[in-house]
Amino acid sequence: MKPITQHLAALAFTLTLSAAAQAGEYTSSVRTTDVLELYTSEGCHSCPPAEKWFSTLKDKREVFKDFIPLAFHVDYWDYLGWEDRFASADYSNRQRKHVAVGNVRQSYTPGVVLNGAEWRGHLRGVREWEAAHQRAGVLKAVLGAENRLAVNFSPASGDYFQRDQLVLNVAYLGMGVETDVQRGENAGRLLKNDFVVLQHEQHTVDAQPQKWRLQVKGVPQMGQKQTAVAVWLSDPETQKIVQAAGGYL
């Protein structure tokens, strides 16, 4: 029989491995992570080409390192005959706020907001964008057991903390989701999408200190083949993103 000290050491090692397996750690570079917000709908006949392009981004080695795609499904086309199961009034309102603060000119689909500004290149067939080159700082997020989230931000300068508060955003993204559309403008089409925002929660946090601990919701199960998470800090007034990190669960 092994001495009790050996049993305790083995147990401690097992618990350490278990905790590590439950935790996901996501860290940005010091340079600003590009964030592409696609506003789309399963009820919009012009959206599938944009979503198809969005899906190709998962094959780029820079995904979740240099850039993060977020597909927000809006609900204002649901009246056309097909109720988008991924759509939310909150996502429609997010797009409308981009309009209200001057980030984009109007709400439409498919529309892309790149780093807090309207980007129409995708409508002309452009598939690459001009990357941000600012030094924002390093954002680190650790999603642990029981959906506990720890976020640390080490800014490259003190500019971001001249404000009193920031918004801490957490979104789960569905990869490989499929919908057999029965009605509306896309009737008869099997839509296959990636980076679909399954759930987005926002927490207003004090800008100082640059460490936050909170409880977040669990991963919703909506038929995705894989799930990713994105965490970002944003300005509470403009929704412009300070820094972002993310990756696959």
C-alpha cells in the first residue's frame, strides 16, 4: 500500500488537472484585436453570401488572434415570414445604437461594423480589410469552472482609464449551425453559418482597477457543432471596442 502522502499528492495532481481542463484562457496581443460585427438575418435574401464569406474566416490562422468575427442576427426581418431563431431585439438595438452615435449611417443587412466603424467593402466583394495597428494593451480572460470569469487588462497607455466605467462584454459563438428555412425570402435553402452570436451579455464595470471577476451564463445549446467565446471591453457611450480576446471552448 502506498504511503498516505503519495495518495494525497496523487489526489492533488488529479484535482489540478481537472481544474485546468475546466478552464479556458484567452489572451490578446498588445495590438488592437480587429472585431467584425456582421448584422444579418435568416430572413434576408441578400445575407447568405455575406455569411458564406464570414464562414471562410474560420480557416484563417489569425482568427481569434488578430481578429474576432461576431454575427449578430437581427429580428426586424422576422415579419417577412421566417422567425430567425438566433435573432434578438437586443442585437437589433445594438445596430441602431451604432447608427445613433454615428458609427454607421443606417441599419441594414448584411451590414458590417469593423472596429466601431461602418465597413462596406464586403458589399463590393472585398474580402480583406485594413487591420488596426494601435497598441491597446493586453486583455486576458479566464473562463473557469461554474462559469466564473476573470478578466485582466494591461493597457498600453492610460488613455482608456480617463473614463470612470467600461462595458465588459461576453458572447458565446456557435460554429457549424444549420437551419432549413421553410418560409420567407430564403425558403427552401439550407443555411450553414459560423460565428453566430448565441448569447451576449454586458456588464458595466468600474474602469479601475483593471481586474474584474464575475459570474456569467452557461453555454446555450442551439445545435452548434462547436462553441467559441469572445470577451471584449467597450466604451459605454459609443460601443467602440477597446480590446478583445477569444477562442474555442
